[in-house]
Amino acid sequence: MKVTVLGASGGCGRWVVELALERGHDVTAVVRPTSAAPPDGAEVIRGEVTDLEFVRSLPLGDVTFCCVGQRRRSLFPWSRLLSPPDLVQTVARHLVAAQPKRLVWISAGGVGTSRERLRFPITLMVRAGRVGTGYADLEVAESILDGAAFPTTAVRPVTLTNGTAPQPVGAVERFGLTSTVHRRSVAAWMLDHAEAGTRSVPPALLGTSRAHRSMALPGG
Ligand SMILES: NC(=O)c1ccc[n+]([C@@H]2O[C@H](COP(=O)([O-])OP(=O)(O)OC[C@H]3O[C@@H](n4cnc5c(N)ncnc54)[C@H](OP(=O)(O)O)[C@@H]3O)[C@@H](O)[C@H]2O)c1
């Protein structure tokens, strides 16, 4: 497949690029002018995804992955936002105008229909400070992309971590304080989902669970 990855410099985006290259896909990595270089092997296009004309000019392939997300100065929920508060919804609007063939993008556990699956402490956390700003942005982005004329998948992971060990990944019922999933596993799941075509139904909430051991992803 020809795949295009927006946010290819981020934790998940880098893994989507790397695993897509390993799987033999033709990868275009889109990053901003100041971003760290994405993994070697992809064609790199630099520009601002907040600029409509830039997004419309992108060579969007068979599947577009969007891993763009707000950055904060630190993990502390009230730390300063380093991205516009409406970043993801802006990119969502631009993608609707650019009309990719298919979009798989990262939202978050707790957005949309997955909100009711949050345990109480996580409900408080996702409202806190700039984390709340990020969730509000994702809510709007989901509503924009739900109305798109092309197939879209919003991936809603639980808390992201940086491990690389293979994990059983799939739908989980609850998002609690101990719910985590590796960024690498989320990227592998996104690629599996894209490769399966539109017949694959995405879960409301993506995480790891013993219940998924029988369907553990080889690359995840
Ligand atoms: N953290 C969690 O536990 C968690 C859980 C569920 C869902 N999520 C969602 O998953 C997303 C992806 O996670 P991640 O760990 O891969 O995030 P990340 O490492 O912070 O990557 C964010 C990506 O967005 C880009 N970006 C940020 N501000 C931008 C701007 N103004 N213009 C253009 N690009 C911009 C970054 O580019 P630069 O490299 O140039 O900064 C980077 O490529 C998060 O942002 C969040 O919405 C997170």
C-alpha cells in the first residue's frame, strides 16, 4: 500500500512509519519543519499540517494515518501547551477538505462512546488542566471526521507507554489507572486494521488484555 503518515515524528507516528516500512509499504512521512527526522526509508515532506493548502497538496496514498496530537511542556496536566488548543480538529477539517481515500487516526480512550468506559480516577484525569483541553479537541475532531465522506477509523487507546515487547491488543471494556498499551502495539494495530480493509470493525477502546492472548499481533 501507499501510506501517508501525519505526525510521523511523534511516539506513535514513528512506529507507524517504521512498521509500515518493515511490512513493505511505500511510506510518505509528514512532519513539521522543526520536527525530528522520522525513521529512515520513508519519503519525508515537511510543512505545517495546520495550513489547509499544505494538507491539500499532500500526496495522500491508499491509507492516511494521522498521529498528530497536542504536545505539553511536561506530563504534568497543567503544564504549558506547546501546540494550538484546536490542533487536531484543525487537522481534521483540513483532511476532510483533502479527501484521503481512507483515514486511520489516533483519538484517545475516553472520547466519544468510550467515555462511559472510564474508571472514576481516569474520568478526573481526562478533565484536568491541559489534558482536558486535549480531550475537548479530540471530541470535536471525532465529530468532524464522523461526518467525512471517506472511511475513517478513530483509534482510542488507553494510556500509552514506550515498551516494545509483543502484546495482545484489542477491545477492552474499561480504562482504569493500570490500563496501558505500548505505542508500538497501537501502531501495529493501526496497520493491521488498515491492511484488513474497511471490513474490520474498530473497538470503542483499544488496550491490552488477557482475553486477547489468542489474537496477539505478531508485530505488536
Ligand atoms: N499519552 C497518552 O497516554 C495517550 C493516550 C491515548 C491517546 N493519546 C493521544 O495519542 C496522541 C499520540 O500520542 P504520541 O505519544 O504519539 O504523541 P507525541 O509523541 O506527543 O506526538 C505528537 C505528534 O504531533 C505533532 N504535533 C504537535 N504539535 C503540532 C503542531 N502544532 N503542528 C504539527 N504537528 C504537531 C508532533 O510533532 P513534533 O514532533 O514536531 O512536535 C508529533 O509528531 C496524543 O497526542 C494523544 O492525543 C495519548
